Amino acid sequence: MTGIDEVARAAGVSTATVSRALRGLPNVSSGTRARVLDEASRLGYVASPSASSLASGRTRTIGLLTPWVNRWFFANVIDGAERGLRALGYDALLYTFDVRDGHPRRRVDPGVLRRRVDGILVVGLPLADDEVASLLALGTPIVFVGSGPAGQVTVRLDDDATGRRATEHLLGLGHRVVGHITGVPDAFLDWSPPLAREAGYRRALAAAGAEVSDSLVVRGGFDVAGGRASVRELLACRPDVSAVFAASDEMAMGAVLGLGDLGRRVPDDVSVIGVDGHDLGELVGLTTMVQDTYQQGVDAASLLMDLVAGGSPPRVVTFPTELLVRRSTAVPPPRRA
């Protein structure tokens, strides 16, 4: 029976390149891919998932670590990653770690992954330095989605630019007292998206000569309930706020509800903008910074498969966000203009 080594010798490439070419993974030139396919066809080579697993010691399973599966960002990224993995004959082994303000999170135990997975996807899970080190010590390829420590393969947004652009939209409408709803404090690492989005928000305010103050920043829980409670806290402290930038659409939609609780109309009294492009945002006319979460999952799976095959993918893949203006933002009321 023809083996992958024979195809590699005939095509003049490594076995890792043959594996990537036959599975449609990146970092293989079109000419090399065509040559590998031709030689595989000529030699009658057909990759057998079961035989490949036995020969290589691989499990054809990927460990997927995430805080939640029932929130919009995580659900969409996981859907894209799982479909991408399935197309390549891989399964996902899911581990969830509930991250809520005031509740201790179960720590990552690398022992449950040892010899059970060929790679690890970490989706939006804030990890302590020692947890990252323990995962790296496994010697298993890892890709981070949403955020990741320096030097690791990461698929993410330009969160600083996203926060800056969202705030600039509000400033461009004439708002000068802009509040911000960000994430929970215990999720803050130097590589966390909420921290970068807040930095972009503060930079935009400073550049425009608008007020930059801790009294304008409140902590939500990246969900509707957190956004609803935090906007009430914000307005109690700063009733002069005429616009709010929330670091996620779910918190932004909660802010719309909270403003209604206070008798404030959106956008007549207070404008609101979020981040995500949540499917339900259109129902409330939410202005938002749209991101492609599904494709982030697909690309993360592809990068991980490239690592598993011995490739060297780019360290950081940055996805853009696009401003989508709906009816939740408008010029400030005359009394605050």
C-alpha cells in the first residue's frame, strides 16, 4: 500500500507539506498543492483517518476551552471552529469554565488534555500566567481566539481601534460626556479585549478634548443583565452622560433597557453603541461595531490544523470591525450639546 512517505518523495516535499496539501490547509503554494495531488493520484494514495491516527499517535480530537457556549460571541466562534474541524475529520472535546463576577472559576487542569487531544483552542477564556504555562508545557499546539498572550498564535480583533472608532462615532455626533460599560474586573489581563477597548475609548476622548474620567466607566458582566444594572449605576453617578459605549452588544442592549427603566429615551436622551453585530441588535436598532465571529472560528481551526501538521502559521490574525449605524445613536439633545 502506498504511504504518505512515498508521495512526499515523489513530489519532492516533506510529509507535513503532503498532509497540509491534501487537507486544503494554508501555507502551501498552488503549484506545490497541485504537484502533491498529482503524485497522490498517480500512486493511488488515499489518506485513511483511522490508519493515520494509529500510525501517528494522533487522536484526531481538539480540546476546546471556553467560558460559555450560550453567549453570542462564543457560540458563533465555536460553531465556525467545529464545522472547520469536522470538515478535516477532527472532533472537538469541549470544556467550559463559568466566568462570572464574584464567582471563583474552575482552574484549567492540563492533565485532562494530556494524550487526549492533538491541539487546543482557547476561545475567549481569561487565563492566569501559570495556567498558560501549564498548557504550553503539554507541548500541544495551541491557538487563542478573541485574545491571547504575547507570542502565541491568536485570532482577534484590533480592540483598541474598535473602541476608538466607536467613541469617535459618538464624538462626531456632538457628544462630549460619553460613558463606557466594560467587562468584569477579574477578567482583566494585559491581553484582554475589554481592557484594550477601554484604552481606545479613553484615547479617543483625550484626542477630542472631551472629559476622561473613571467616573464615566462602569463594569458590566458582558451580558444583558450586567448592561442594564451598570447603566443605572452610571447615570446615578453621572446624570449628565449623553452617550454610552458598551464593550459588547449584549451589554449595549441591556443599557437600552436600563435607560428605559430610568425614563431615558434612546437616542433622544442618550445614545448607545455596542460591539459585535449581534443577530438581535437589529430588533432594537442598535448601532454597533460588527465583527465576523463565525469566520474567526473557521480560521482558528485552520491555523490549529496547520500547527498540528508541523506548519508555521502567522502569530496574529487580526479581524476588522465595521461601523454599522442604526437608530440608537443620534446628535445629543440641545441642553447637552
